[in-house]
Amino acid sequence: MTTPLLRLSGLTKAYPGVVANQDVSFDVQAGEIHALLGENGAGKSTLVKTIYGLVKPDAGQMALQGAPFVPAEPRAARAAGVAMVFQHFSLFDAMNVAENIALGMENPPPQREIAARVRQVSDQYGLPLDPSRIVGELSAGERQRVEIVRCLLQDPKLLIMDEPTSVLTPQEVAILFETLRRLRAAGTAILYISHKLEEIRALCDAATVLRLGRVVGTCDPRATSAREMAELMVGSSLHVPHKAARPEGDVILTLQGLSAKAPHRFGTALREIDLTVRRGEILGIGGVAGNGQDELVAALSGEIRTARDMVQFDGQGIGHLAPNARRHLGLLAAPEERMGHAAAPDMSLTENALLTAAVRQHLTARGFVRWGKARAFAGSVIAAFDVRTPGAGNTARSLSGGNLQKFVIGREIMQAPALLVVNQPTWGVDASAAAAIRQALLDLAAKGAAVICISQDLDELMEISDRFAALNGGRLSDPRPAQGLNVEQIGLMLGGAHDMEVAHVDA
Amino acid sequence: MDLSAINPILLLASLMVAATPILLAAIGELVVERAGVLNLGVEGMMITGAVCGFIATITLGSSVLGFAGAALGGALLALVFGILTQVLLSNQVATGLALTLFGLGLAALLGQGYIGIKAPVIPKWPVPVLSDIPVIGPILFNHDPVVYLGILIVAAVWFFLSFTRAGLILRAVGENHDAAHALGYHVIRVRLLAIMFGGACAGLGGAYLSLVRVPQWTEGLTAGAGWIALAIVVFASWRPWRLLLGAYLFGGVTVLQLNLQAAGLAVPVAYLSMAPYLATILVLVMMRAGRAPGSLAQPFHASR
């Protein structure tokens, strides 16, 4: 048996109140794509941060190619040949591509040389990048390319990727996988974190599953079903959302030539969107981030106002109405960004419940807050949606992403909307919480409400929607029945891969 | 009124002198803000530098040591701000305002025994050959060394921010401190150094007032120059050469209004004294400010 590239033995890291990693041991071989699986809070991020030198373990050792590996800081890890692509991109918007790449390198050559090497690497791996572009103006896929090229320029022995595909189109994912396979063939080891089990089955050679900070199993993802892996992660059998047959209701929402200017410099203008949505239906809207999703939600929720008849709700023009007036009519929305948009981070859950539910749940009277009623409402959301928190008095910030997402979606569903608009309802949420949220959306539709679900997770959209439409550059395609659509058709609806090409140089 | 009494060459030359204190304070604050920190205590650091510089010059008998003392005093006061805001995570706006009030009081206390003393004159350093050029020579190349130093610092900051690795890291810290931390850069260390540089520059600016412009110690002699410096940083869109322009604009209007007063313009003195401030506000409103550093004035804590 050869020495593994990276050996972790007995890694333990505790934070006040939580043990993030306990006695974690496993090996990563050279030339292997190794999946790291686990729910939110299972300790994956802490573990990769330990390997990258951002977190110091309380106990345990690491060995890189047989030699002890104790990175004091990311620089040391980079110098030893460990590179990392972050989940939340670690990029600087106001700087250009070459500067961003230089910041991630240990001994960067002069800018001009970086530009030349960027071109060379992007040719070699089919990742086109212009070194002089400002990063703030790039699409999500291009931004990820910057991160990857930044890593590749350092010839890493081990590449850590944290949820790399969550913002990519299927075509972009295919190209990313091609790049990763090419790296594997060149002998690079890849530690790959993802929630998407089918991707892991298609790509990875080995998998380690973490639950509550411990290694609970290893498996060969090529020989294990996605369901089995999910159950290993959760530790119990997984609930699969159940889609009941629903009668077609009458029209609740009509959009007529909905157009709106981009609300800010990096925004997208909405162009001539026509759409009807019926009661009891779930309409799935796909699209690569930045193609008008946020703007469409804003135009529906009332954050962006338009001409009165561009948005018609129950036969009545409401394009000019503010969010609370729309809530009063029964149109509710849950935006994508949990912290700061859907919820005020430093306010309690009760206060956050009050912010959107005051109108429909009568939580205020004559300008005074009815705290008792507000607390009771927040408590009922917490109970009904299994939000794990000590109580409604805790701040939104103190909740994990998945729990806050359950709260934010639950808060709207509990107000019994006639139409609910959600954007990325399960983004960054673990498998069991995601299943619960999807089931809640299906239940809501079964009760006769209409749901518009905007998401970049196509599996999710296929799982719950009745009809599917795609946003591309602020235009909405004609909705098509979701049943029977295949990945290629969807990819075409989404506008295909954005100026990407498959790697074309022989490795 | 006799406008012919105004000599345009002298006017332009004294413009550079009038602009220097603000220029020095502003270039320091520019670096601080590019690192993502908003220090509203410029006025307090300037006046502390003014008094420290004055005391050091009188007691040590050297203007060079005086300016060094001013820089040291400003940097030390800035370090107090840095520890409060970066290590103890106090609010930057409130702490900066407190720093101004504290600096004004501290300077008044320190300067009590020095009121009425005159500072030694700092000789001019005409640049050989260049200062003999007609018109341009006396305007640009016949000044005391601190005026040249101010311009040199602007050039150095521009070069540092645009072409050096350390400058790139400083900008990265100011642009997105979480990403910079994730890449392994020491956000707090970079910011503390930037804050101290800002304090040292503000101190130099203050000392220029007490040692060259006035040149003696009086309470409150900075008279809002620190606030103007803060405004000029925004007006310059956080770019060094535009900052030079902004400082000269303010200095120009200041000198012009003094000349107009001397020439006996039939406008009440109060309006003329207002003019530099009004002009600065007007320009600030008209110019579209550029994009501020992304993490400006946000607290950074590694665990968030």
C-alpha cells in the first residue's frame, strides 16, 4: 500500500457548546476525487478549514505525503500544495481578475506574467478568462473559474472544493467535471464537498460521511445509491416529498408584459414577461443566478413597483401596490438572501415574524405591537417547521442556515397565502431540511394555493413543479409541463452554457 | 478695492502652502479608508500632532525632530483608536468622534505652557535650477521641505496602492475583509498599521499648521481642517491624485479669500471666510463620488 497523499488521524475541534469534529480520521490518495458528505453542521467546513490552516485542531495529526503537516495559516497550507475553492467565493469585487488571482498566490509574479499564465491555464483546462475584467461584473460561473484558475496556478497536490456546483448550469457542471477529471488524471487529489449526491456518484472515487462531527461511514459512491448515502448522512431513513394529484384551479396571477429597469448597477432588467399561474399549481422557474431572479421576486413582492396592470392578482391590477398591501391580498414572498433580506439578523425570531406577518395575522393594533400574539405566532412557526432553536427570543443570526430557512419559509406558509413566491428555498440547506421545505410547498399547493418556486437546483424544480419556465437575461421562457423534460431541454431553455467550452487539450 | 494688489504668482505659491496641512491629513485618511476603516478622529489627531510638534521643536530645538514628534503623537493617538475599534470592536463612528473631542482636550492641556511662544522659522528649500524658471519656478519649486514631502507622500501612496503587493493586500482587506481573512491575510494587523500611518500623516499636517502656517501654538488652531480632509477623501473617490487636486482647490479658495479680504472686497468678511467650506461642499455635491471600499466602517471579527 502506498503512502496516502493526506492522512487525517484523530482530528478533534471543539467550539464553546459544540464539538465540530471528533476523532476524524481518513485518507485521501493522490489522483483521487474524494467526497466529503454530511448535513449542515456535520463539521465538513471545520474539517476543510483545518486542512487549509484556518482552524487549529485541539487534538489529532495530519500528514501530507507521509510528513507531518501542521499548517499554521493558509499560506503554509498553500506552500505545501493545498488549494481551496470556497463555498462563498473569496473574491474581491472591485478588483480585476489578475489582482484577485495574485492575492491567492504565495509568491505571485508581476501582473503581466500572471495574465499570461492565466491565459495558458485557461486554455489548458477550457476555462476562458480575461485577466483584466473587473470581478464584480462576472457571472457566478465565471467567478468560480477565477477561483479555480487561482488554485491551478499553484500546481496544487490537493484541491479542496466546497459546494462548487450550486451556482452552475448543467452544462457548466459538465465542463467543471471534465476539468476535475483532467486534474485527477494528472495526479491531483480533490476533496469534494457537495449536497448533490448524484453528482458525487458521477464524479467521485471514494466518500467519507460525517454526522455530528464524527466519521460515520465510508463508501464507494459509484456502487452506492444516492438514497443509501443520504440515509448515512441523516442517520435515519429519508423522507421523499410526495406529490399528490391536484385539480387545476382558476387563474390567480397574470403578468402582462412585465418590464422593469434594473434596480442597481449589477442588476438585470425584466423584459416583457407574460405569465399566468393557477391556484393549486407549482410553477418552477430555473435560470443561472443573475438572470433576473431577484428582480422578478421583487416585482411580485412589491419591492419593485410597476404599472398597475403589469401584475394582476385575482383579476385586480396590483403592480403599483407596496408589499404590505399585497400581503393583505394574499400574495406573500420569501426572498433568497436569508440574512438581511428575508430576516433581520440581529432581531429576535418574534420580531422577524412580526415584520412580515403583522398584516395578515393582526399582530398589531392601533399602532401598538401585540407581543403575546406575535410570540405565539413565532412559536407556532417554530413548532410546525421543526426549527431548532432554544426559543423565539433568539436572534435570527444565531440560527444555522437551514434552520433559519425553515423559519423564513414557514413564516410565510403559516400565513395561508393565496400565492407564495419563493426564491432558492433550499439553498445551502441539508437533505432532510430541504425535503421538509419541499413537502411544505407541495402541501401548500394541495390546499389550493399557487406557488412560484425560483431555484437554481433543477432536481428540486423537477421534483415539485407542475410546470417549468426559465429566466434568461430578464426574459421568461414559455412554461412547459415539467413532466417529461430532460436535462438537455432544460439546459437549452436556460440559454446553455455561458461561453464555456469543453477542455480540448490532451492532458 | 484694488485687485491689482493680488499677485497671481504669490497666490498660487501660497495655495500650495495653504493646502499642505489638509493634503497630509487627507492622504493618511485615504490609506486608512482603503483598508476599510473610517476614522473620524482626523481633527483630534491633527491638533495633537500640532501641539506635540510644537513642544518637540521648542524643547529639542529642531524642526525635524518636531515633525517627527508630531507624527509620533498622531500615530499614538490613532493607535488608541485602532485598539478600541479593531481589537475591542467598538463602533468606528462613535470612537472616531470621541477621538476628535479627546484630541482637542488633550492638545489644550499639553499646550498650556506654550501659548505665545513663536516657533523657529523653517527655511525654504528652493530646488536648484528649477526654481529659477520664470513663473513656474516660484510657484512650484520655492517652498519649505514639508510641502515637497506632502507631494512625495501622495506619490508614494499612489505607487504603493497601485504597484506593490502590500498595497494590493491593503486594498483587499478594505474591499472584503472576510475573503481576505479566508485567504490568510491578517486583517487586524494590516488595519492597525494603516490607522497608525493615518495618524502620523494627520500629526504632520497639524504640525505644519503650528510650526509653519501660524506659526505658534493656540488652542483650536486646526479650525476644522481635519473635517475638510475627511470630505476631500470622499471627493477624491479614494484616489491619491484626485486628492491632491481637492486639497489644492480648498487651499486655493482659502488663499483667494484672504487676498480678497486684504484687497478690501466689499463683501462681509464672514462670507469670505465661509467660501472655502462652501466651495468644498459644492464640489462634493457636484462630483459623483466613486465607489467606497466594500468593507468601509464595518467591524471585523474572525468568527463571523
